[in-house]
Amino acid sequence: MDVVVRDPLLPEPVPADPAGRLGDRLRLRRNAFTAAEGDQEAALRFPVLAALVPVATNRGGEVAYPGDPMCLYSALISTVERSAHRRATGLPEQPDVDDVYPDWGHYPDVHYRRSQSGPRTGLAAENPTTDGKVFDPRIWDAAARSAFLAQLRALRPKVLLLSAVSAGHRYALEMAADAKREVPECLVVLGGRHADETIREERGSGLVQLSWSSTVEVQRDGRSDRVVDFVVAGDGAPLLDLLLQAVGLVSEPGFAGTDVDAVMDALAPLAATRADLAGVGNIVGFGTRDVLVQPVRGRALSRSELPSPYEAFSIRARFGVFEQAGSSPHGSRTAHMMTLDACPFKCTFCSESSAMKRLPTRFAITESQEVARRVRTLADWGAEALFFDDPVFWGGNWTAINEFCRDLLALAESHRPLRELEWGAQLTVDVVLNKAKRDEVAAGLDLMREAGCTYIYIGIESMSEQVMRHVKKNLLRRNPEPWVGKVRAALETIRDHGIRVGSSVLFGLDGEDRDTIAETIEQIGLLIDDDLLIMASPNILTYHPGTGVAQEHGQDKLDYHSRRENTPPYTFFEEAYPEVVSKLLTEDDIWYIHETAERRWGNVRNSAIDESGVSVG
């Protein structure tokens, strides 16, 4: 199949009659659906199911992500908002582009939100809320697959949406194949981090680049059967909303098979009806003859323009580091939030760096009041704790951090749930040790603690100067002191302000050998001995498509598609598979890391068991 890249969709003035180009088509579609038998309104809705693709394959000793699937939730918010509004307001008097729409259900009420935590139970087909339309197994094994098949058979979705990181891509293909076997007319859409990492726009030229590891190339060259119909990369919320609107436009009564080419052809006329086309990215469709790529170059959205991801979903996660609520031995009920979705720094090993994401979606530093109001709403919806998933909290901007804390404290004066909320965030060593803003940092840490912050997570990466010399990590040149001393100073600074610290350590960077591994494990152990760390999470460098370190190490053909059972020692680390971990580490090295860290760090080592303490099935 050839790859055909179409002209980009751009923001354009909307004609006086926005639906003018589609008027006849909309009238014919309404007439066809009106003539269909049965409940007319129900006949206009097509069933949909969204799923978070797991990264692990067994329950014994593997790391499973314990948090709510925020990447998936964030991608769904615009299509859910459009669907819920259409459902609530009813069929417009005149034929409209949203006559036919995805059935996401209705928003959950406050009672539902506060009562529903932990893993979802029951079938999506029997849950009328937007929260019920998500399948979130965390482990991909026989029990999870059986549960997934039951969902497909009960709901028979017209569209299945899969959100996958690269480590889960192989299981996404398996889930897509199951969907095609069970519901042949189902359209499968893949998005998430893997899509973003493997379908990229070349800066300057604007050319679309497809990685060898991308779903597009994997299906195009026959490494996988064609089981995915569409891939969405970039700004998921507006692009997915546009795609599902296109599916509705070309659908016929009964929602039998839908032609991918027709859906792709519908994107341009639909985009032309939008007064302010939003979203930057690419929608890829596997047509009858060609792979069709539709670039979308709309206006980039700020986070304040998008609804909270929790508008449609219940807060279900629990984190063991938050215990003040005392509601569960697995920790407090913890919501997630982001003020920005890309790190301002350019670490070559990280898929969240600004080098990987051209236009981060963020709250402006002047929007701290809006962030505080959203936190208050999460507390009203049952959150006992909150973790900011920003790669660096507020991008490391201490002015914004301080303003946010003041705004949060002001709201908490008259709001008891907010006063009882504890929260955490991610910072870096050099953000904490910023000498130019020493007083502002000290005031900021005090304000954070006063506003409820009890936990900060910091990426230490390594405690070996030999390794850190190779790491292009944020502000090292501005603060040139030895790294080990800086780490200790940062942790002591945070502790002195009454906030606990957890950390991640990354093995396999340039300069790594058995001696540097042993040095890092021992130095982290000393920090634990001095009560400077309450949790340490060892990780193995895993190559992500498009990152600088993958290119430097010649890893341009990463196998994230072959179905293999993962085995120890790789299963003790997040996202670690034999084919995609650092070429500087042998399997013996990885066993050594696991066993030595376990002995030296004791129970402070991050557990390889899902912190929510739950299973699927």
C-alpha cells in the first residue's frame, strides 16, 4: 500500500451557511435514519468502547500502572462533551452534522462519582454513564482477555478506541484483532503515546514521518494483519472528536460496515464547518488501496479550553504514598492533574521532553486560579489526594507555583474537603537548587506544604558522575557542582520544608557499567539510610521511538509489535522488554540491579505490585 499525504486541514473562515457544503447530504442522512424502525433517538447513536491497553502480561511480580488512565481520558473529553450535549438537547430542528453521534452515555452524578472507586465492574453495555464506557484491565492475560471479549459481545461497538504506550502496542494489536473477529464491522482507532512517538511532523518542512515501529508501517509491510483502521497522533481530543463526527456523517441506519475511505473523505468538509478548527496532529486511515494521512493544522488549545478529564469519569486510583485520609490500606483515593503535558527540558532518554512534543498543551501561568478551582471540584467529587503528573510541576516556574498555592489556600479557607486534600508533584534537582531564585524557592516550598503538598517526586537517574556527564538533563551547566552532592542538597532542602521525597533511578544510560550500577545503588541506599527518600523506583532505560538516545544508539527499528511473553528479570521493571532495553546492559546486569536494589533499599524500593491492590477479572 502506498502512503498518500493529503493537504493539511487549516483554520478557515466559515461560510455564511456552515453546513452549506453538506446540506443535501445531511438532509438525506436524516431522512434515512428517520425512516428506520424503532426508537428514533436511539437509532441515531452508535455504540463505542474505549480501552487502556495494558503493558504487562501476568500478575506475579510485574509492574502495573496504578493511576487513572489520564492520557485516554484526556483524548476522550471533546467527543464525550459533544455527545453528552447532543443527548441532552435532543435532535435539532434542522438536519445537523451531529444528528448521528457516538453513544458515550450521560455524565455521572455526584453520588455515582463519590461511590465508584477502584476497578470497574460490570459491562459497558449495561452502564449508562460516560464512566462506564471504558475498559481498563492493566494486565493482559487470559482473565483480562475473557473480560474484554465479554465487553465486545455485549456492546458490539461500532468504534473501539485503544490508547497505548509503546510497551503496550503489541497487546493493542491483539485487542484489535479480537475486536475484528468478534465484531467485524467495528472500526478500531489507535491513539496514545505510541502513536505520538511514531507519527511525527518534521520541524521546518512539515513533512509527516512514519517510524518503522509505527502501527502504520507494521501493518503496511505485513508484520501485523490489518486490524487497526485509524491512528490518531497529536492533539487527541480535537482530532478524535473530528474523526468520530466523520464516522457519524457517513454511517447508515443499523451501523453496518463503514468505509474507511469515506470517513477520511468526510474530514475536510466537516473541518470546513468549524468556525475555529482546533488541534494539531495527523489522522491516518487504512483505505482500500492506500494509507491515507490527513494532517490537521488547527489552532493549538490551552488546557483551560478543554474540560477536566474527570468531567466524564470517576476518580478510581489509590496511591500508597498518600495515607492521610485513612480510607484504605492501599492509600488515599487519588486524582491526577496536569498543568502541562511536556517537559520544558530536553533529556535525550525521555519521551516527555520538549524535544519530542512541538506544542505542549498547558495552563498559562496566569491561570493558576482556574487550576485551583479544578482541584476544588476534584475534592467535591471524592478525591482524597491529588498528584500532578506534569513532568515538572508548572514547568519549574516558581512564580506560577507560588501563585497556585496562594489561590488554593484562599479557596480552602471556606472549603473543608480542600483543606483535607493532600497532594504531590514532580520537580527536578536543579529546579529546587536554583540559586538565582533561592528565596522564591524557599517561599514556594513553604507555600506548597501549607497548601497540602506532602510528597515530591524527583528523577535522580544516576548517582555516578561517570554516567551523569553524558546526561543532557535540564540545568546542569547552570549549577555545575558534583551531581551526588546536588542530589543530597535538594532532598535535604525539601525535607527541611516538611515534604517527603520519592525518586526514580534509571540504569543503562551512556557510561553505565557494573561499577556505576553498584555506585548508584549504594548512594541511593545512603539517602534512604538518612531518611531522605521514602520511595525509590529502579528503572531500566527503554528505547522510545524518536528519542535522542534511541537515535544515538542506532535503535531505529524497535520491535514493539511481536507478541512474546515477557519474563524475569525484565518483568520487574516498567516497560522493559529484551528487544528494547539499553544495549549497554546485559541480562545479568538487569538481574544484578533487581537483586542488589532489593537487598540494599529494602521496602523503600517501589513495589512491583499494583499499588491499588486490585486485580482484573
